[in-house]
Amino acid sequence: MLILASQSPRRRELLGHITDNFTVRPTGCDEALFCPDPEEHVRQLALRKARVALEHAPLDEADALITADTVVFLDGDILEKPGTPEEAFSMLRRLSGRENTVCTGVAVAFRGEIRAFTCRTRVLFYDLTDGEIADYVATGEPMDKAGAYAIQGRGAFLVKEIHGDYFNVVGLPIAPLERFLREMGVPLKGGDRT
């Protein structure tokens, strides 16, 4: 059985593309960490989340745990989830006409081993007017999204180009994850496509 230690409905939906044999067991974790390298940052956070989840609930022999962390980087800054509509507006104004980097770190714990991988995608925004930004913020969609946008939602209309894995930007790079799980020997029953 796969265990997804995440509260994200997007990750839950994406993991369902790999297998239907999983359960969700969110675990809180201190995410106060900063590494100047985006990929190392998310790799370390995914590993930390896995260790915390294992401390709270050890795995059965046949279980595998998946944790992930996704961040948006711009100019060396991490653009977290905005706390207010004003913060969302400010973030989106910074992203306007520019390329940001979305990195996801994924950790998998299976049979006493914890391994991680990262995925990086570049996202270029259109030049946005203040009115376009205000209209998007008014939808409420940016408020629980890293970088204040959801590429799988109305935020798609802000994006001019994407270079890399689309699902990484949504929050879980499913093709690399499926290969990683198979490499680790994790059985994927139910939705297994072997």
C-alpha cells in the first residue's frame, strides 16, 4: 500500500494516475528551511517530511511512504503561499513577464530506505496588467498556491510558456515518480500498468 503524506488534493488526484492502491495520511512538519539551490531546498524538505511521518507512524513491511514539497523560486527568493490578497497581488506582479522556476522534491520510504529525487520546470508568464492580476486574485485561487498561481486552474491563462514537466508545476511529477517507485521495487497494485 502506498501512503501519501500530504494534505494536497492535487497530489492526491495526480497519484491516482499511477495507482488507486493508496491512502492519504497527512503529517505536519516544520518547513522552516532555506537552501539557495531550489532543488536541494525541496529535496531536504521532502526528506524531512518523510522522517517526521515515519516517527508518527512507522510503516508496515509492504507499505511505501511518499512525501513531496513544491516551491516557486524567483530571483533567489522562495515565493510561498500568499497570506493575504495583497501579497498574492505583489507576487503576481513580480512574476509578470518573467520566468520563474518550480521545483518539487519527492521522497519515498520503503523497506527501511528513504530516497529522494527532484524535478525542475521553468514557467514564463505573460506581461500582466494590474487589472488582470486583480481579477485573478479576486477568484481566490492564488491563496493556497505556492507563487500565488495554479497552472491547472485559471492561472493557466497567465502562463505563456512552460519548459519541463507540467505535473511538477501542479505539485507531483507523476512520470518520474512512477519510474522511481518501480526502481525502488514498490509494487503498484490496482492502477498498475505493467
